[in-house]
Amino acid sequence: MRLIFFVLTFLPLYIFSEIQITTIDAWRIVNAGSHTLLVSKFSEKPESDNGFLFMMSRPHCLCEEPQFVMYSPEDADFVMPVEDTRLKGELRVDFKKWAEVELEVFLAIEERNQNVIKLKGTFPSLREAKVIELDTVYGNDRFVLKHIGHAMKQATKLCESFIPYEAEEIKETKGKEV
């Protein structure tokens, strides 16, 4: 009886620790540790491996700033930007006007010729977007984000269903944080 109780108690914890789901509308939801989910979608251009993603972190389970995984083009003159570099680009949502946006290289992985770039500052809302196009030094990519709201809801449910969150306690000494 104890064995059955033990298995039924800890089995759900094991199941939720390795989340890797692809929804029917091609959104990938993958865990990136015990406190973060990555929600991503690949570019619609057949020759491109670039991707759009956003993170969802615990304890609040809010969708965080949009990011793009961009591979360096096979152009001999292309110089791969280093981390913390600011770039200018143009973003178009649902085939409306192009908007100039600022991007920051968050992570540069030289051995894979890949950068992770974040949208910084102000940019058009992506919450209800069906299609976005991004034009940068990496080239022009199109991402179909139809049903992004559903992907956000699914990721929120997964984020909230993890093992109960235990935030690290902040120790105080005479009114000062340590």
C-alpha cells in the first residue's frame, strides 16, 4: 500500500518536470528548467531555421519579452554581432505599416552561427498578431503567430500546474536584506 501511495504521489511530479509539447497549431512548449517554459514557433520561410519565442517564468507565469533565434546568413561579408549589441530592424504586424524597432543581441553562439535577439523599447503589440515579418541584418523572416493567445493560455496552465512553487525566503537581519 505504501508503494502505491509513493508512486501516485511522486509520479505527477516527474511527469511535469519534462514538458515538451507541440500543439496542433505548431507552437512548441518546452521546459527550460524548473522555473521557465519556452514557447516557440519557426519561420515560415522554407530555407530559414530562424524562430520566434517568448519565455514564461515562475512564480508569476507571465509571457515575457519576445525573442528571435536568428542564424547568420551564408553571406561571406556578414559579420556576426556580439552579445549586448544594439541593432535596428523593421517589424510588420498583420501586413500593416512597417515599424522601426530596436533589437538587442541577448546571446551569441559562435559555434552554431546563431544569435538570440530581443525586441527592446516600444514595438507593435503581438498579442493578437496573426503574421509578423522581421527585417534585420539576418534577413527577412515571416512568422505565422495565429492563435498566439491560445498558446499563451496553454503555457500559463502548464506553468501554474508545475510542482508547487516555493520561492526562496529572504533573510532579514535588523531590517536589512542579506
